[in-house]
Amino acid sequence: MAITATMVKELRDVSGAGMMDAKKALTETDGNMEAAIDWLRTKGLAKAAKKSGRTAAEGLVGVAVKGGVGVAVEVNSETDFVARNSDFQATVRGIAEVATGVSDLEALKGAKLGEKSVEETVTEKIATIGENLHVRRMVAVEGDSVASYVHNAVADGLGKIGVLVALKGADNGIGKQIAMHVAATSPASLSEKDLDAALIEREKNVLTEQARESGKPEAVIEKMIVGRMNKFFEEVTLLNQKFVMNPDVTVAQAAKDAGVEVTGFARLAVGEGVEKEVEDFAAEVAKTAGR
């Protein structure tokens, strides 16, 4: 029987399954809608789809380093409880290891983790763990050497914040120290030239308006802005920040003193930018009671 787009849409609407899963279900059952729904349920795909609308803002960041490549992957869950689940942790670790061999997030989702793709593996875990899971972000850095650090670690290479630091030269321990610095300060960019132009312009406009309120002449204001912008760059760019391990020097100087150069970094924190659903306590109790 020919499987039409209308049939696929109808099955998706009923089951909540993805397009390709719905099409495969119909193909396997010769277009029988009820049988296709049962097929999806058997595979755990319909159950997983029903959970896909839930907010997944908890979870873990997994980091992995292979040669001169380091990756960090954020895999979200609905609750922090799942982050302590050994099965979930093993899955995140496996995904991070796979990520060292791919170029971006889409390639990661399609890459093989064992006999199945990462995306298929996560879909299965949704059904078995019972929460919406989501491979949300992936970042990578490359260098002569790459150091990593995980903050609030629950296991080796897994935690709430994952940091990677790429170095030119052989790391002698300074890499991890700088990674810890990044975890603490969350710099906006490596240096001034890497900083978002819109962010620079916005900050400059704010500082200019503040300076004009002083009533000083424009020539004086311009000099004030130069000094204040330099201070801004010192605060938000990694190389210009005061090194937390030794505030007497910048990160760039600390690296130089150690015989290396920082060429890149990446920082992922679980749930950054995810709008979490908030319920009042009474509503939460009522939901638990099934009202």
C-alpha cells in the first residue's frame, strides 16, 4: 500500500511520533493506522513523543578529549534526579566520546553510538528512563593540547559545567587551572577581537550616556570612554582577565609564563538560556494528587 503524506501526518498527530518514525511504522504495517500506533508503542516511540513537550533544563555536560580535539556536549533531562542515574551518565559519556569524531551537533545526532545513532539511542532512553531527554548543544576546540575541567562533577568527565581550553604548546598543568578560571568567570570571548560587535557597541553607548550625565566636555568624555572600555575588555575577555590563581597577572601572562599560549576555549553550563516552567506549590501538590 502506498504511504501518503496525509497518512503520515495523521499518525504523527495521534501518536506524537517523528515524521520518519511515523512513515516507517506505516510501511511496516502496510498502512494500517491502529497497527502502526501499536508498532510505535512497541518500539517506545509513541511514549517518548508524548514526553517531548516537557521542559528539559536539567541534565549533564559531558567532556571528552582525544589528541588535540576536545568536545563538550550538553544533554538535558527534566529533573536533576536523572542526572544521578548511572544509565543516563553512561549515555552522556558515550555521546561525548562519539562527539570527538564529528563536526557539529547534527552530525553528532546521526553518528553511531554502538549499533544505533545517537538520536535513536536518546529516544530509547526517553522511554526507559521516563523523562524527556535532549542533546542540546555541542562545542569543540582544537590545539596542540587541550585541557578540560568539569565543575560540580557527578562522575569522571560529567558535571554541571564543562570547560575546554586549547593551548599552543605542551600543557604542563596550566591548562586545567585556566579551565577552572573559565568555569568561575565565564568570559564572553577569548580577546577583544573575538568579542561580539553588538555587545561592544551596546556597552559603549551605555558608558557614553553615563559619562555625559557628568556634564563634562565631549573631548573629556571621549577619553573617559576609552578608559572605561579598556576596563570592560579586562573584565569580559579571557586573556585580559586577572588570573584567579594569581590576580597579579592576566590569564595571557600566566600562560606565557608557563610556556604556552591560549588559542581558544569553550564553556557549557547545564540549562543556560532554557526557560524553565515554574508552578506554585499549591498547583504542584494538586497535580501530584491528580486533580
